[in-house]
Amino acid sequence: MELVNNIITIAMPTIVIIVVAIITYVGAIVLPSALEYIESKIGVTRYNHLIAVGTDIWGLVEDYKRLNPEFASSITNVQSMFGCEIKKVIPALTETEIIQIRQTIAGVVNKDRPITPVVPVLEAVEKVAVDIAPQIVAPIIKYVTENGVELQPVVAPVVEPIADTIPIIIPQ
């Protein structure tokens, strides 16, 4: 028994150093990696859940648009309905997250659809520009002194440099 006590007494500092090294290794390297892995898994799971819920709500909104064509005439109606319906299911979402989810799902759903031309919109903008253009007037800039006297702009004459001249530098 005395031999075992002597061995334990001699080996105890070495055992303590090894245990401290193992705890330090686990705390410094293994634990942060494990926490990052768990956080990434939670994030992926949350993202997949949001997309699944958003896709279901997208289908609901699309069906409502199909049944009510007058509702579908305004994109803001559709976007606000999507936002309201997803808030009912997941109330903690922010407006930014709702917009991101809606745009992500729209990209997935519409990826194979042809792009609708915006020619009618451009024609309307050009027509408005032609109608409004004569009404646009350049601003008149006036310079006034502190006493209220209006100053007249002075235009300096333009002097053409002579190409054959050499500049003379006069030291001061």
C-alpha cells in the first residue's frame, strides 16, 4: 500500500498537467468548433423552415391572385398579403427578413418563366417626359450683396494663347 501511495504522490503532478492540457485543448479547440457546427446546423435548419413556410404562403397568395384578378392588379397588394400571412405563422420575422424570403422564393419560382418586356412602361415614361419637358426651366442664379443690391455677372474675355510663345519665369 505504501508503494502505491508513493507512486501516486510522484505521478500526481504529471497527471494534473495532462488533465489540464486535455481540458485546455477541449476548451480552446474542440468546443468552439463544436459550437460553430451547432450554430451552422441551427441556421440551416431555420433557413430551410423559413423557405418551406414561405413557399406554402406563396402558394396561398398565388391561389388568391388566381381567384381574385382585381387583387392581382397591384403588386403591393400581393406583397403585403404575403407579409401579413407569413407574420401570422412566424411573428418574430422582421420586414427585412420577409422581403428577403419573398424575393428568394420569387427567384426560385420564376427562374424558368420568360422575362416580361417593359416596353409599355418605357413608352409611358417617354410620353410623360415629352409632355413635361417644355415646362422644365433652368434655375436663375442671382447674386445679392448684404444690402440687397443685385450684382450683375461679369463675363471675362477669352484670350487665345499663342502657340509660338515660350513662358518666361520671373523669380521673385
